Amino acid sequence: MYNGFSHSVKGASHEKTGLVCQDSSAVKLGDSYAIAVVADGHGSKKHFRSHFGSQFAVDAAIETIDRFYQVRDELEANLPDNHQRIIRNIEKQIIAAWNSKIEQHLAEFPVTDEEKSKFTAEEFEAIPTESYYGTTLVAAVAGADYTFGLQIGDGSLVAIFEDGKAVMPMAYNESAPANVTASMCNSNAAGMFSSFYYPNRQLIALYSSTDGLYTSFGSEYDFLDYHSIITSQLTNLESFEPVILQNLKKRSCGGTQDDTSLSCIFHAQALHEHLDLLKAQIAENKQRAAERKAQLHSKQKNA
């Protein structure tokens, strides 16, 4: 029923400085549900193990959501009336699983003298151990006729339903209130998530991405149009996936030159059934983009 892909590429800025890719991504595909996850490790020096933190976040999200689906009939029976409570429980358990992975990693690999050398003794003592691994997280789930997602920190989630329109169920960067960076490493992380639940919708495709992708576009319109175009090509995923990867590498050189991750899950049958509608939507998007460009040119000319 479901297919998908996930890719993380190193940003141009990290290539220049020799930093590791701090993004992580994964998909989990099944007959009755699928999961698309990305995480973006923080770049500041106190988060010096964030590349591990992002991988732990991706793993914790998939393991936690899988655990809820071990009683799928019960989960799906309760989602319509209790989705907020269920998603909050998932968020809390993801945080708990992430912290557990951090504790295990620190026990096996204590902080080295080299890692400490970038700080004074006082500076290092002031850093909470969770901050070593600081990261964002975006996770999207598709079921039989519903979708839900959760997010902490920046990044994006894009859905395309049976009407062929690409939408963002959660506003970009919505989860960072009052200029406070929302992160898995925050002491109140469980209360900093944003989430959504859409029932009774036929999903075509669902995407999670880190902010490196969003910032490589000039506008939200262009960002959403990009997802529509990708979706129209997923009928030939095996041959198209290398093109997606190459495009992500190209885009990682634009915007903030940050690491870039994209995870996608799609319903193969729904895509086939709505392909003509999707192509018509892409043509409409191109026309609207041309109109926006003409309007902008006219304003600049008359300014």
C-alpha cells in the first residue's frame, strides 16, 4: 500500500568547515500505516553530539509510534475522539525514549577531553547533558484514511490529499513560541510540540523535511509547488529517487547552506488514481507562479 524514501545530505557550509551532517531521516513502511521522520541536530558548540541526537530522535520516534501500532485496532478506534491525548502520549514517550538513548550513549562513550577542550571548566559544567545531543524532530504518520503528525523545533510537514493540493498542516516554525528554540533537549520539551490530526482524508503523499529545504526556496508557494512536482514523479520511484537525491544536494548549496533532509511516504494506488488531477494542479500552480512573477515585476517597475 505505502512506499517512500528518505535522504539526508550535508549542507555546503558544513562541507566547507568539515563538520559532519547533523541531520537524520528515515521512513517505516507497512501495509496499514507508514511513518516519515526527520531530525536536525543543533549547530552551536554546546550541542557537540547533535548528530547522534538527531539519529536517536528519529529512532525514538519510529520505535514509539510502532509500539502504539502494536494495538492498531485499539489505537484507530480511539483516535477520532481522543487524538490530542494520544498524540501527547506519543510525544512524551518519544522524549523518554530519546533521553534513554542519550543516557546509554553517555555510559558507553563518556565525554572526551577533546570534546571538553572547547569550553572552560565552568562553561562545561553549566551545560545540561541533554544539550550535548540537542535536535529538532518532525514525524508524520499515515493510516488507512487518516494522517497525523508532530513537530518540535523548526522544519516542515507537507501533505497532498485527494484534491491534489499541497498543504502545510502545521505552520512553518510554529513550535517555537516567544523566540525560544524548541528542542528535544529542553527540560519542558514535552510541552513544546505542535501536532495535527486529519480524519477521513485520502492521502496521496506526506513529507517531512528539515529547515534546510524550506530555506532553499524563495517563497512558501515555491516550496509547496516543489512537493507537487515530486509527487507526480513517484510512480517511477526507482528511477526518480536518484534525481531527488541530486536535487537535495543542489538545494543544500542554497538558502542557509544547511544540512537538508526529506522523508516521504505515499499511497501508491491513490497516486495512480489521482495522477491526472495532480498534473492539472501542477499546471495551475505554474500559471499562478507566472502571475505572481508578473505582478512583482509590475510593482518593481512602478516603484
